[in-house]
Amino acid sequence: MSPRITVLSTLLALALGSGTALAQELPDGAVRIVAQALAEAVTARDADAASTLCSVPANIDGEVVATAEALRNRWRRTLDRDDLRGLVLERVEVLTLEAAVARYGTPPRRLGELDPESVVAVITWNRAQLVAVLAERSGRWAVIAVTD
């Protein structure tokens, strides 16, 4: 694991358990840390770090992945693609679901039904973009769905 991801993971651990009050103050705090950590994990092509940030089950581009091992393997397949080499992270934008819909339109059906309390992170690299949906699960913010 890269030093930067280790630092982000540490910050994430400190931010866990911040509670539902955060959902009313978005975008801020722990959810931003999780979104940034996901961006860094994908940039580093670190499937273990990316899968740790997800809840189980998770929706990965329309495929519902039901176990931690299957999730890790799915991230490995995704991050092993040659077109993801050399990504340069440009921006991580965190929005409430309502704000994301207002700005970008209705989420694709493949993401499934989304809780109105969900948060959307739009992660932009020099030549790729990822949309992650985050929700509070078991007292922590976790990625519940991703798509490009």
C-alpha cells in the first residue's frame, strides 16, 4: 500500500463513526475522506484498498458483488486494465444525491435504487472519470456503487 493511501486510511479510521449528522452537512468530513481514498486507490491501482472502502454487497458497474473476496477480485480485474495506467488525479467532487442529479441528471439504471441520503463522488483523472455512490453502513461511510 502506498504511503499516501496509508495516510488516507488513517484519516478514514479517525473519521469513522461520525454519524448521520454528517449527511445533513454534506459534502464534508468522513465522506470526503472516503471519496478521496477511493480516488487515490484507483490512481495507484490498489484493488485491496479500493475494496476495503466498499460495503458488501456493492454494485460495480451494474454487477452486484456479494462477498469481500469477489469484490477484491472484481476491483483487481478492473484496475488491471492497461488503459488505467498513468492516470493523473485531477479532482474529486462530492455532492448530495439531490445536487448530483440536478447537475448531471438521473443516475444510470445499472446503479440500482439509490437511497436519497446517498452521496455521490465524481472522480476525474486526466483521461477517465468514475462516479461512486457512498452511503453510511454500520456507522461508517462506504462506497456502495461505482460506474464510469
